[in-house]
Amino acid sequence: MSVATTALSQYRAQLRSNRLGLWLFFVSEAFLFAGLLITRFYLWGGTRPDLDQQLGLIITSILLLSSFFMYVAEVAAEHEKRKTFLISLIMTAILGTAFLVGVVVFEWGGQIRPWDGAYGAVLYGMTGMHALHVATGIVFILIVWYNGRKGRYTSKRHWGVEACAIYWHYVDVVWVFFYPAIYLIGTVPP
Amino acid sequence: MNDKKRAAYRMGVIVFLILAVLTAVEFYLASISGTVAGLFILALIKAALIIRYFMHVNRLWADGSRE
């Protein structure tokens, strides 16, 4: 067995541990987000604040589209299509930033404030915690983009890209549950 | 290699389109006072699609020989 083959099999073994570690991290994060979701149903019950429905749909679509571009970036990295990989990563970061702007500037710029009782506390708690994860995801994407530009990933070795992609999709999964809980479920009190 | 790549891209487009349609259905259901259960089931389906196809959860128990 050559040195290169040995190194690659060691890398694959390490990869399995890395993946397991990342998924365990997601499980621990799930408790945090589930707690926020339960808080929403406990405090808001069958009601919800009067939020801009169009804005909710737009930012959800933007995040969904960003997930698609992240998927394209990962496939491109697996096939060493460097240009597609880098462009898709940038697109993901731009769309992620647009989502952040939608939440922080437009949603938080609305009528509800964090100190406005249960509606304010839950809305800002849920969107704030999620936005924090989106922001760290964007930083993660930019680091991977920088490494990609330096040619640090190959079709066989790109754990950084995979971890970044999985993290970004996880943030999307969280929003899949948060979107209906915040914007769609319940009625606006008169 | 090219076929594999094309198939992967195609799969990504299909999953994205399904997610987009499900999101539109969610929005429509809510506008006609959809039930919590209905919206929750839709969210579960969307999450399952992302976890299976975008997050590649099956790689967790793969032997790593693909990489």
C-alpha cells in the first residue's frame, strides 16, 4: 500500500468521525430550536402577531434558493468544477445576506419590539437565534470560499465544503419549522 | 463522471422545485385557514427532503469509499 493510499484511507476514517461529530452537534442544537418552538406554542397558542406575510414568503424563498446554490457548490467541489463552486458559494452568501436583511432590517423594523410582551419576546428570540446561525453560516461560507480560491479542496478531500454545506442546510431545516410557526399558524387577534 | 455530475445537478433541481411547491402550498393552506397538523406535516416532508438529499444523512453510515 502506497503512502498516498494509506493517507487517503486515514482521511476516510477521519471523515466518518467528523460527520458523526457534526450530526451530534446538530442534535444538541435541535434541543435549543425545539425549545424556542415549544415556547412559541405555549405563549402564543392559537394566535400570532400581525406580520408581513409577503415578507415571510420572500425570505423563506430566498433561504430555500440559497440552499439550492449551496448544493450546487458541493456537487461542483466533488467534481472539481472550481468556477461553478466559487460562484455558487458567493451566490449562497449573497442570498443568506439578503435573508438576514429581510429579518433584521424589514421584520425587526416593523411595529413589534422585543419588549412587546409574549409576541415581541418570542418573535425576537426565534428570529434572533436563527439569524445568528445564518450570520455564522455566512462567515463559514466565506472561509470555505477563500480556501477554495487557494485551491485547498480536491474531489477526494473537501470535508470543509461538506461541513459548510450541511451546516447551511441545517439552518434551512430550522427555518422550515420556524416559518409556519411564526407566520402561518394561528390567527391575528383583533 | 459527467453523467454522475449531471444526475446530481438534476436531483438538486428536482428537490428544490418540490420544496418551492410545498412552500407555496403551505402559504395557500394558511391563507384558507389550514390546520396546524397539515402545516406541520408539510414542514416535516420539507425537512425530510433536505436532510435526505441536501444534507446526505445516509453518508453517516456509508463506509467512505465513495469519497
